[in-house]
Amino acid sequence: MTTINDNYLKLKAGYLFPEIARRVKAYTDENPDAPIIKLGIGDVTEPLPAACREAMVAAVEDMGQRQTFHGYGPEQGYLWLREKIAQHDFQARGCQVSAEEIFVSDGAKCDSGNILDIFGRDNTIAVTDPVYPVYVDTNVMAGNTGAMDDGKYQGLVYLPITAENSFTAEIPEEKVDLIYLCFPNNPTGATASRAELQAWVDYARAHGSIILFDAAYEAFITDAELPHSIYELDGARNCAIEFRSFSKTAGFTGTRCAFTVVPKTLTAKAADGSDVELWKLWNRRQSTKFNGVSYIVQRAAEAVYSEAGQQQVKGLIAFYLENAKIIRQQLTAAGIQVYGGINAPYVWAQAPAGLSSWDFFDKLLYHCNVVGTPGSGFGAAGEGYFRISAFNSRENVETAMQRIAEQFKV
Ligand code: MLT
């Protein structure tokens, strides 16, 4: 008899965003004319930068000529793109990251899940609570957890992040082997200072742990003091893998391009006690299970680093950050306490007294026709909070905020 991977049965019924989509559909089936505004899933709305589109068009033409046609590319990505990434995103900020240590992929979500392929099943894993659900669910699928008990999976170490600790997780007292950190944070929009990140790196070095650092929202950092990469901290090359993405930076959610940095100096233990380079394992994994990102898309990503591309990307980020500012201002005026949204495209709001996250979700959906994301969907400690995404048109953000202000006016 064929069997399944039983770990899937431990997963909560639905991934958060499909569950939200299900509820919205149920409402719109009943109310087909409701002018719904979606500020739930963090999906970009503004067009791809012109520099990227032009590069894609030129790349399509390349594909039309035998001399410039491209078949399979390197599984790790074309060197011309990896070199630009290494120079611009890392070396220019004083990080010693080489092109060879960059692995171009089709998404930070995919990579942050796939990375578990190269780690053992006996690691202790720490996640923040609330957390981007992918880190948790992929560990459940891989069999790294027990069953869910009281909103938490057995075997995971949850590090609460709440207003009381300024959304900065305490460094655990016990030893953990793998630690997921995401800054600027999804879902809270919080950031980590240099000193805070250095403390994590020092902890990881002292315990032989590996930090899985998700920097997908790095481009939204406006505060000059904040680190953009974990490799800006001393010792991180020996304890951290970093995930980056063009999705939120350059509007690539539908275009698909991202990259992961695995330093050649990073090792973990084999069963026989020897140290093994993680770079070699990830390279082996990618060469076996992945065929690279399309030439056309990599040319589009390369264009992000051109002068025009840089200008256009800055414009996009500034646009979404202005949306976040409007959200913060309007919610504050409506008497709702807000966090984040300054160096991040997410505003983390406290649901009005007495309302759970899902109560607030329903209230906004039914009375304001605005969709957000219930904080409890990101973890038990997210209960009572609500995430509002700044990814939408200015008009939609303004209209949504007017409706909320009207509904909750104090
Ligand atoms: C989110 O809304 O949290 C994002 O869409 C997550 C993602 O980029 O996968």
C-alpha cells in the first residue's frame, strides 16, 4: 500500500493566505458588488520598473537568434547577475560575500523551505512568535516537529515578539541549532539594530548554531544606522545563511527572482562528527533539484542594478513606504495603536479592545470591505494584532483608511 508523508497531516488546515482568500470569497459570493480593498497578502501592485521591462524585451530578442539563444543556464544563476549582486548588495556595504556564494533562485519562500534539505532531522529549531508561516510549516512537512498542541508545534522553540519586548526576541537560554530571523520583520515590521543582530551572531557562534536570516524586506530600510545584511556583523560568515528577493524590492512577485547567500566558510556537523561545508551541500541540492531561473528573468534582475533601475526601484520603495505612513497616520487617528511600517511595508496594528485578530478581520471585511491579515495567523503571540500591508495603489490605501477611520472614529 502506498503511504503518504504523514507530517502533512499535522499541518493546520490551510496556509494562512488561502484561508483568508476563502473567507473573502465566501463574503463576496454573498455580496458581489462589495468594493473590497485587499491589504492582506504582501503582494505588490505597481508595474515592473521600466529598466527591468526593457531588459526583458531585449532578452526575449536574444532568445530569438541562434547566436544569442540560451538553453539551460547554470543552476546557481548566471555569473553576470551574481557578480552584480555580490558587488552592489554586499561588497559595497563592506560585506565579504563573493559571487560564487550567491545562489539565484525563483523565490526566498522556496529557498527558506528548501534549505531544510541540507540539515539533519535532529536539530532544535527556534522561530519567533508571530512568524512568517513558511518557516514553521516547512519544518512540520520535513518531520522536524511533533503535533500541534495549544496553537504550537511540539519540538519547536517559540520566541515571543510582542509590544512588551519591542518585537525583539529574547536570546534563548537553551541551545538551539537553527534560528529563523527576519528583518525588517514580516509580520510586525520591526527592525533589528546592529547590537541586537550582533548578539544573535555571537550566540550562534558560541553554540555552533546556524541563523537563517530572511532579508526579503531589506530595501525598505530607511534608517541609516540599521544593518541591511547579517554579513555586516562580525562572525556572521561562520553562522548565517541569508535569503534575499527581488519580489518586494523591484516588484518581482509575479516575475520570480531571488537569491540565497551561503558563505563558503559556513560548516555544520556530519553524523561522524566531521565539519561539512554547507555551500557544497546547497550547491549539490540546487544542481540536482533546480534548473535555474530563466535567462529573461535574470536579465530583468540584472537591470535592477543599472543606474536607471536603481532610481526606479527607489521610487517604488518610497511609494510603498508613503502608503505605510498613511496607514500608520490614519489608524493612529482612529485610536488604533500601530507598530512597524517605517522601515518595512507592513503595519502591525493592535485590534481594538475586546476584539480577537479574527474578530477584527471580520469587522474590517464586513463593515469596511477591507482585507488585512489576522495576527493570530502568524502565531499564538500574534493574537490581538492585525497586519496591514502597504502594497496597493495610493487610491486604494487612502480609501481603505478613510473607511476604517469612519468606522472606528473616536
Ligand atoms: C506575506 O504576505 O507575508 C507575503 O506575501 C509573504 C511572501 O512573500 O511569501
